[in-house]
Amino acid sequence: ADAEIGSPLIQEPTVLVAMNGPSVERFGKDIAKGGTLIYNASMVPETPNLPGVRVVPIAANAIADSLGDPRVQNMVMLGAVLACDPTVSKEAVWAALPQVVKSRPELIELNKRAINAGIDATMAIGSAS
């Protein structure tokens, strides 16, 4: 590159998705006050103590396993993000899915089910926006 490339690191995220304990420990303290931590409760057994932060436990591994494919944990968490933060609509994600999985179109429905399961799990614990 001819010019300096900026780092994608955010200093004070308003939403943090943590798939494991080390990510919660390393990045949880950086969440902006009033922000949200969505964490994989399948991998983080104890609820993180982050004053001033909304903490949303989602058992992503268990939910993905119940859908028959552990690889969709990330889509479960995406569903939780959609439920917690209205910045991106579910419709926009639906529209993008064919492009994202264009080499495996058979995965579109599984990904939609995983996203919906993440939304449902978030709604069930009363953490949706």
C-alpha cells in the first residue's frame, strides 16, 4: 500500500460478540458504557461482571448443535446481534446470504434457521432491543 492502512481495531465497541472466555477477558473491559456484550454461554460458564454493560448470554454451541451443524455458531450469534442492535435489519442479512454462501447455496436455509434461533434465544431472555 502507498498509504498507511488503518487498523480495524475499535477502542470502545458498543457491541462485542465474544465466542470464548479469553475474548471476554481481553476485550470485555473495552466495551463502551451502555454497550452490549453478547457472549457464547456454551464456552463461558460464568456471567461476566461488566458494570454499565448489557450482558447477553447465548448458548451458541448448544443451539448450533441442535440445528445439526456446529459450524453455524457464528450465525446464531449474528441473530443475537440483530435482536440486540437494530443497526442492520434481518432483511438485509437475508438479502446478503446468497452472495455470502454462493459456493454452497444449500447452506442458505441452515444459516437462516441459525440466525432465527439466535434471535429467538435473545428474545427468550428478554435482551432484545
